[in-house]
Amino acid sequence: MIQHIVLFTPKADLPAATRQAFAGHVTDTLAASPAISRYTVGRRVDIDAGYQRSAGDKVYEYAAVLEFDDRDRLIAYLNDPTHARLGNAFWEYCESCVVCEVDLSAPLV
């Protein structure tokens, strides 16, 4: 299984209606993709664990985690025109975004 992880923060001055439309575009695109096995999208929460927890200097407001059964399904999703449109929306509506893939079957060391 491979996870496609997207951390993102919408632009601060994005009008509420545009922000809502962007959120709908994200969830509609993910729900419609036959390549995605499972996905979750959520807002960052601050948890006081008693020690500093961060992923570098940047803090992102949202995270999307998409799961794919294998590399071929992820590549099919990434090459789909609907993903290209979604990617363009992220460039247009987000002030920051970072993406990575994680192979859950790969050994830790």
C-alpha cells in the first residue's frame, strides 16, 4: 500500500465561498477516483504532548492522506486529468503545500 500525503494551507484572503468551492472540489475529486482505495482529509489540531512537535519550520492547516493498493494505481491517479485539475486548484488557492508518498510495505531501515 502506498500513501500520497498532502499537507496544505489555503490562502488567508480566500473568500469563504471560494474556500468552500475548493473544499468541495477536493472531496468530489477524491471520492470519484476509482484508483484511490481510501482517503481522509482533516484539519490540523494542536495537541499538547508536553514537548515540541513540528514538521520543520512550516505549519500546515490541513492534511489529505490518499491510499493506493500499489504504485500502478497511484501513477494512474497522478496521470489522470482530474488530478491535474485538482493540482491546479491547489496552486491557485493555497499559500503553501507539500506532497510526499510513503510505501507502507517498505522496511524502516
